[in-house]
Amino acid sequence: MRRRDFITLLGSGAATWPLAARAQQPALPVVTLINARRADTAAPLAVEFRKGLSQTGFVENRNVIVEYHWLDGHYEAAAVVIDDAVRRKVAVIATPANSPTSLAAKAATTTIPIVFGVGEDPVTLGLVASLAQPGGNATGINFFASEIDAKRLGLVHELLPKARRFAVLVNSSNPVTAAATSNALKQAALGLGIELVFFNAGTPLEIDAAFAAIGGAHADALFIAPEAFFAARGAQFVMLTARDRMPASSFSSEMVAAGLLMSYGTSLADVFRQVGVYVGSILKGAKPGELPVLQSTKFEFTLNLQTARTLGLDVPPNVLARADEVIE
């Protein structure tokens, strides 16, 4: 397949503007949005992004064109998309909830504005000089996915006080998040007196294989890394954890609503909406280096009581009382 054909294929089905409209409105600014989810699971997040744009007066296909690229876990494909966006000099590159692509975009251009959403410290990642004054061409939001991994492990340990061996699933295709999660959990596990066993998956088939290996390791519970590809595979995780009667913890409340046991994290809908607000602000003339990096302040503990009952778990009253949302 030719490189140009690959770019077209990657964006097909995700960009929502008609070709005729593009031809008639060549002056409209173009925003390239890249995320690791599948297109069919990303629709609600795209809606939130558009809400953010609308807060600054931008309406898709009316005064801005948005190109959506949902990578379905294929992080390696981001380089092609970014290279094409840089060549065409798009107005903004948006990388909500996507640390690897945020870093790739930053490495590819020092002129095109980048609005990111990352779960790790953007200063440590090298995306910005400081949170208050980012400098350069990038700004966005830090939603602390990796920083709160230890807190989430503590919560699931309180929920499962007899569990001693925890399986941890990471995606080595996203080395930034995989390393951050691994490091945070290893330190936390020492204080909790639990054992961690790490597994890797970067495709649906590898998730299936990982569950087979987790069963062989006799793990008491599963900790799923805060990974966009995993969040898009909610149905697969629900089926496998139900089949294996495996208590599982996720960053995403969506996965708990679908049937996983618990989650602790911030709202990804808020992340996409705020990225949309910053993209709109930049389109109106704001400089990314002067827009402070935002930080999530609200974190929610979601618990699925129906799943707990199915697993035969007695939820400690003090843990139940701390849940922000309980699914009966």
C-alpha cells in the first residue's frame, strides 16, 4: 500500500466533512486530532471535544474542519498522521489522552500548536517548560492517570483485603504509560505487602493470551493500566473477567458501567472537552506557550455492586461509603 493511501485509509470513516464542503471552503482552519481508541468507541469523546470547540465559537464544518484519527492501539501509525499534518501545516494538532502521540507531535514540529492530554507530568515528559508558562508550541491538560495508580491499587486492596497476588496488564506499545504505571505500583506494593505479576498486551489477541497467562499465574485480581487502547476494549475485558471470575480495576468508569468491578480516575470526557476549549482559544489567536497547563482536580471512585455480588465479594462498609458512584 502506498504511503499516501495509508494516510487516507487511516482517516477514512472518522473525518465527518463532505469533500464538496472542503473544496468550497479552502480557508477553513484544519485541526488534526489523534487518539489511540477505536472510532466506534470514541464517538462520545468526539462529542465532548466539539462541545469544547463550541465554547469558543467554533462549529465543525462551519468555521473549522476536524480530522479524526482513531488509531485502535496502533501507536506506530501516529508518525504517518503527524508527518502528513506537519507537511500540510494544519492549524492545530490535538492529542487528548495520548502521551506517545503528544511526544511524537512535539518532536515533529516546533511551530504548529499542539494541545495535549497526558496522564503523566508534562514537564517531566519534556512537553512544556513549566505548568504555568509552558513556552514553545504545546499546552494542554494533565489528568494524572499514572500519578494516581498507587491510590487505585490501595483502593482495590482495601476492597480485596485477602488478595495477595495482583496481575498488572500494561501495553508496551505505549512505553511512557507502561513505565509510569509499573514504577508507581512497584513502590506502592512494598507498603501494601502484595506481589505484582506483570503482563503485556497490545492487540485484542494479546489480551486473550494475557488472560490465559494470568490464570496460570493464579492471580487474585487484575490491575489494568490507564491505557486508551484498553479503554476501547471494554467489552472484551468484561467478557474475560466474567469468564475467569477475576476482580478487575480500571482507570475508566465506562468499563465499570460495562461490568468491571471498580475504577478510580478522572473524567476523560472532561479531558476531551478542555482540549477542545484550548484548540478553539488557539484558533482565535491565543499562543499555546502562554496558556497554562491545566490539571484535573476531580477524581471518582466507581464501584459495581452487581459485579461484586456475582464474584461473591463482601464490600467493606468503609469502602462502599467512599464510592462516588455505585452501580447496583
